[in-house]
Amino acid sequence: MKILVINAGSSSLKYQLIDMENESVVAKGLCERITFTGGVLTQKTADGRETVIKQDMPSHKEAMELVLKAMLDKEKGAIKSVDEIGAVGHRVLHSGEDFKHSVVIDDEVIKICEKNAELGPLHMPGNIACIKSCREVMKGVPMVAVFDTTFHSTMPAKAYMYGIPYEVYDKYKIRKYGFHGTSHKFVSEETIKLLGKKDAKIIVCHLGNGSSISAVKDGKCQDTSMGFTPLEGLVMGTRSGDIDPAAVDYLRVKLNLKPDEVVNYLNKKCGMLGISGFSSDMRDCTAAMDNGDERARLAIEMVAYRVKKYVGSYIAVLGGVDAIVFTGGIGEHSPLVRRLVMENMEFCGAKFDEKKNEEYSSGVGYLNTDDSKVKIIVLPTNEELSIARETKILTAKA
């Protein structure tokens, strides 16, 4: 069975075709500048054949038609017939409180997603538009919505509620939802397999330009760092993370910003970019720090400190920890950040091996000493495979 995994934005569409018999990627591609002029599709198959199609895509429908055209191409394609695609898995940002798990898409599911679009105004319209277009272009192919938020739906109310009047929460559903759920689900499930312990207490550190941490027990999320939006939590590439709400209004007044402008400011102008003054990329800041840039050093130290702070709090939430896992672009590729996070963590039984940390290059890596009670693991995430697995399970039941 082959499953097409789609991650659509307002003007882009990333996709992978995965053969579930061996969980291998058959082809992957990207449509850019949807709804704009100068559209382009790029695709690469597992055996290295590349396709580039330059063509305007006025909507996601035209984008999906180009995807199928590229995959069916006799010379550079990946399949001979659309019939080879057994199902489609769509990454969808927000489930609201309506879904606790992934669902097979029907008209009612789309209506609920449209209702929840206001919870994710930047991403949900593109997600929904792509689902509708895909259903039109690939009639009869079962499709599944895999939400970024549902993995965190197991959080207890004491973790997801904010200290606002209950009736305000009840009416407007203002609460912590959490994001990066497909990554946290994949990494925690793989860690459980590695540990051979279903009731394991795991802290997953998904660190990239956008970053979040989850506390997982018995395979279920107990708490996570992102909140009502992805802005809450860690210091990220361009996001401020946790900040006093009163400081936000003070900032708005001093910078003469409108309410929506100050939120955009906190999302796009802060974090590592704002602190360093020149880049949101950990690699750039690390190189600058090595050359004596103190603001770059501060930015990196702030990122690592906030991660350490959340890890410590989640050890308390879980009542201990069996594994601390790093994933994502920074989690997998920055030994400096991993070292700063794990410094002086012996008190909880986590003994960090600096040599293993520096020597790690790829794949699953153990960074703990042999006598450490806590496993310290680097584990590459695979959100597309996580979506494909969910899709396979649900469409097999349908």
C-alpha cells in the first residue's frame, strides 16, 4: 500500500509518497507560490530522478493536478497509475476540542475544520483548501486528517487550562493545545520501543526554528510547552516564547503597534533573531559566538536555559524520567545546545557523556554514560511517516 502524505500551507504544498510495505519514501516534492505567479513544482524520486515543472497554480486544485502529473510521468515519475495510491494523509494544524485523534475525512469533518479555522488562521485555510482540492482531483481515494494538536489531547485540565474565568474558556475555548504533535508522537513511540518499557516517562525536546517540549507517560502527553498558539513556551528562532502578558501591552504602546502587529512582532522579530540582532539560525549564531559575538552567545544560552527549565519542570510533573530525547534540526545537529541543556543534570540520574555528544553524527544516538539511570537520546523525527502510519490504520478500519 502506498500513501500520499500532504502538508499544505497557504501558498505551498509539500508531499511524500510512502510505500508502507517497507515504510520507504518513493518520491517527495514541493509546490511553491500557489495562488501567485511564478509557480514551480520540484520532485525527486527514491532513485534520484528529478522533475521541475514551472507553471502557475491559481489554487490548490491546480497544485494537486501537477503533483499527480509529476508522479505519473513515464520517465521521471514514481507510479504508473493513481490506483497505486491507497490513501492520502493530510497534515492539519488544529483539531480544537472536537477531535482527540486522527479521523477519516468526510463532509462533516471538513465543516468542523472550517469552524476551527479561527484557531489557526495562518495555516488552517490552506489545509482545508488542499483537502477539498485533493478530494476533487482524487475522487474515491480515502483521506485522513492528522492533526498537530491531537497527541496533546490527553493533557489533564490542570495542565491545559489558563487562569482565566472558566466561562470564558468554555465559550471561546481559550486553553493550551500544543503543537508539533506528529513529531512528539513519533519520537515518543520510537523511544518506548528502544526502552522496551510501555509505561516509560519520556521528555521529548523537539528543537528547531520552532521548538516545543512534551512530557509523556505511558505513551500519553501530560503537558507540553506550546499553548493556545505556537508562540508560548521556549525561546525559538523568531518567537519570544513565554513573556509576561503585561509586558506585551507595554511593548505595544512603546513601539506604537496595533494588537495584531504586536503578536506578529513576537512571532517574527524576537527569539534568537531579536537577541542576536542578525540571525534566527543556530548555525549562524554558533559561528558568531565562536568569533566572540556576545549577543550570539546570549541568544544560545537563553535557548538552552529555557529548554533546561522546561525539562526540569517536566521531570517534576512525571515524577521522574526514563529518557530525555532530542530531535529536530537543533536537537539533532547542535551538540552545543544539547551540552548546555544537560549540564548539571546528574541530580535526576541523567549522566551526560560529552565525548559521545561531540561524536554523534546521525541516526539514533545515546549520549548518556554507561552508569546513567536516565537515557539521553538523539532520535531523528519523521512526521511524514507518523502521518502515513495513522492513515494506514484508519483507512484499514474504514
